[in-house]
Amino acid sequence: MSALRSTISSGIIRSTSPTHSLLPAASSFKPIKNPCLPQTHKLFTSNSNTFSAPKRGFTCKSQAIPSDNSAPEKVQELHVYELNERDRGSPAYLRLSQKSVNSLGDLVPFSNKIYRGDLEKRIGITSGICILIEHKPEMKGDRYEAIFSFYFGDYGHIAVQGPYLTYQDTYLAITGGSGIFEGVSGQVRLHQIVFPFKIFYTFYLKGIGELPEELLCKPVDPHPAVEAVPAAKACEPHAAIANFTN
């Protein structure tokens, strides 16, 4: 019996003796270096020179040419007489206001002949409409908003829009064109000579090529007695542009 106790006691003592861990001690760990992997720990060093993007200069330059260095756009003048020779049934007065005096909303479609500024060549017609905006009894006239075009036969046309006053000169905007006038801009001065029969226009054209010599001239000074020369009135070949608009 005493031998059994000795054996058990000996076993217990042996079981409580220090055990050996299957894991190695912490001090035995050593980092494993893999030559295939980059040493990324260097990216996080406090030295700012270790990781920095290459420095490159950046300059933003405008493509636009400064206005003070750009050459002014060429302006070409064109002189035109519009004459109502009372042979086209123009103008037609449409009293949409249904009032006895000229009133807002009345419409005036019109079409007249146009001649070169020297009155020696027929060059086409005008065609458009005026919308009455205000009757001005103190001025013995009216204010219209005009939308119309000048047709120059095979050369194309010029479209204009703006104020049309029966009692003083005005400037209208050139809104576009066709033919040689494609892309045109600028303005036109409307000079009333005898409303609505004789009007003198001076165009200030921009954005187009050189005007043909056939349309250019030294204009006759506007006055109430101006008339086209008989050959131009008769549209004789030498006194009219080819295929002029009629």
C-alpha cells in the first residue's frame, strides 16, 4: 500500500514539473526577409525625401489673343438706295389693332427696289415687315420694329432687324446673310429721305471677304429729288447686276 502511494506521489510530482511549450520563445523570432518582396516599410519613414513625387512646373496659358494686341476687324461700307416707285403695291397696311389711328400691333409688309449708291445700277429688292410699336403724334410719325432683307441676286442677301422710325435716322443690326454675305455682322444706318418712298442705307459690314467692285461706288448725296438713272430703272443689262432679284 505504501509502495502504491509512493508511485502515485512520484507521478504527481513528475506531472507538475515545468512543461516545455510547443511555440518558440518570443525572443527567438527573427524577421524573414524575402528578396522577392519590396521593402515597403521604408515608404513610411519620417524622412520626407525618401518618398516624394517628381516636381514639375505647370503653366496655364490662354489661347485667346489679348484684345489690345489683336488687329481690328476690317469694316467695309456699302451704300444702297431703297426707292418705292409705286409699282409693287407696297407697302400694305394691315390694321390688326382695328383702330382708326396707327396703333400697337399694326403690320406693314413691304417690298421695294434697291439701287447702288450712285443710282446707276439696279441691284435687287428689299422684302420684309414692320410691326408698329408706338404712334408718336408729337413727332408726326411712328416707331416700328423692322425685320427685313436686302436681296442682291446671285450675290446673296443681308438680313437686318431693329428700330425703324419714320421721323429720324436709326441703326439696325445685321443678323446674317447668304452667298458672299454668309457670316456677315455689323450694322446699317437707315436715313429717311422721304418716308416711305426714299431711304438711304449705309452698311458697315464685318466678317466677310472683299466686296465685288460691282457693288461699290461713290454714293450720290441723299436729297428728296434723288432718282435712279433711266437705264437702271429699265434694268438694262449694263445698268443691273446679273440675275438681280425682282
